Amino acid sequence: MHKIENVHFQDPQFDADWQGRGEGKEDLEAVIFHLALCHSIVMDEQLGKYNSSSPDELALVNAAKTFGVQFMRKDEENNMQIQVGNTIKSYKLLNTLEFSSKRKRQSVILRGPDGKLKLLTKGADSIIMERVQKENVSHKQRQIVNSSQLFLEAFASEGLRTLLLAEREVDEQEYKVF
């Protein structure tokens, strides 16, 4: 992990999963990529620093950077670049649905290096859970939602702030209608 100012995170299970020794590597990678891509941060390339109107967004992008997935830039054509190890990956930012107090979430639609369209969303647990529960989901996905709900309740009882991430693939036809 990279050392980032004002970021301190230690979890042996996370480290094992992230290094590929646990069963959660793929899911963990999706979360970290999500943090590096679902935001409205701008990179000041002259200063080598992120500019953000939200300290929360800055913390999430810095967390991804700590874990080795660094947001590099967004160019004039809305290509977002992230660096993973020595590899640069490019995602085409197609749409941004900004966070608002009414929406209580932020969403982006991206075209990944594999050509697939993805909707990434982050936001308040009540809003995200409401939408995820409406989806036609598999048994495994339903188990994840139920497990997540238990974690949310435990975190809330400790007075912790929570944020949920959700993603789904978007069909080309569905996107054209959008």
C-alpha cells in the first residue's frame, strides 16, 4: 500500500484479500476501482494534487490511491485515467449525475477498457438499499444485500457514518434510451 497524507488504514484480512490470498480479491478490486472512478474530482497536474469541493470525495479517492489505484486525470474528451501498478487504464465518462441533497447519491456511467457500459453509484444507505432491493437479483446478490443490511445496522448502532456503493452493467440499448 502507498502512504498517503491523512490516510491510515490497517486490516490484515483486507491486505490478504487485496494481495490475492483471500477469496474477496475480485469484489475488493471492484470497490477500489469504484472509489477511483465515481467522483467529480479534478487533478491539478501542475501541482500534482486533487481539487475537490467535497472532503468526503477527496478521502475516498485518496483511499483508492492508498490501495494502489490512483486517479490520474480526466482529459478534454472525458477519458478518465487510473493507474494500477504500472498500468494505465482508461474509462470514457459518458454521464455524471451529481450528488444533491434530494438524490442523496452520485452516479457515473462509464465505458470501460473492455467496451462495456457500467453505472457506478455511491450514496446514502437508505437511498441505495431502496434501489438495490427493487432490482431483479439472484439468490447470491440477495444474500449480499441482506448481509450488507446487517453490517449497516451494526455500524449505525455504533454511530458510524455509512456510504454504499452499487454498480451494474448497462445494456447498449438501455443506454441509448437514457
